[in-house]
Amino acid sequence: MEEAKGVVKHVLLAKFKEGTAQDQIDQLIKDYANLVNLIEPMKSFQWGKDVSIENRHQGFTHIFESTFESTEGVAEYVAHPAHVEYANLFLANLEKVLVIDYKPTTVRV
């Protein structure tokens, strides 16, 4: 198996609190996406909603994925004032959250 050199994916699964208005969710997602313009180590951002037919989402409805060049980049992102300010607002609107950072690995066959 071959681990990607340096690249780190930061994945966040979320379930918004009941009663959170759709326009509020939309704004939170736009603000999350904008962090890529404010925090240099954050190289890309993608998000989506659960569409699985397996019904194993455990209540999580949204997924957010950011790419960084290193674990140090993730640490810089987490400590950055723009992230801290945003995270406080974002987390206040969530019922459930799960965060995983990983280095993508490929299998050579």
C-alpha cells in the first residue's frame, strides 16, 4: 500500500439541529467553503448530502471534505482565527458531528 505523500483529507460528518432553517444551513455551507480563500493551508473544499440507500448514516446528513498538504497544515487551519470563529458558529447549529483526518492510501495490485 502506498500512502499519499503529505496530503491529508479532513472529513466532517454533520447532522444539523432540528429546526435549523434551510437558508441558515445554506449560509453556513457558503461560509465553510469560503474558508479556502482565507486559510492558506486549506487547498480545496467539497461537500454533499447523504444519498446512500444503505440507511447506515447514523443520522448524519451532510459531509464536508477539505484537502491539506500536511498534518501541519491541518493544525494551522484548526488554530486559524477565521476557522475558530466559523467553527463556533457552525458547531452551535449541529446536533451531531464526527471529524476524521486521514492520508489517502492506494493499493497496488
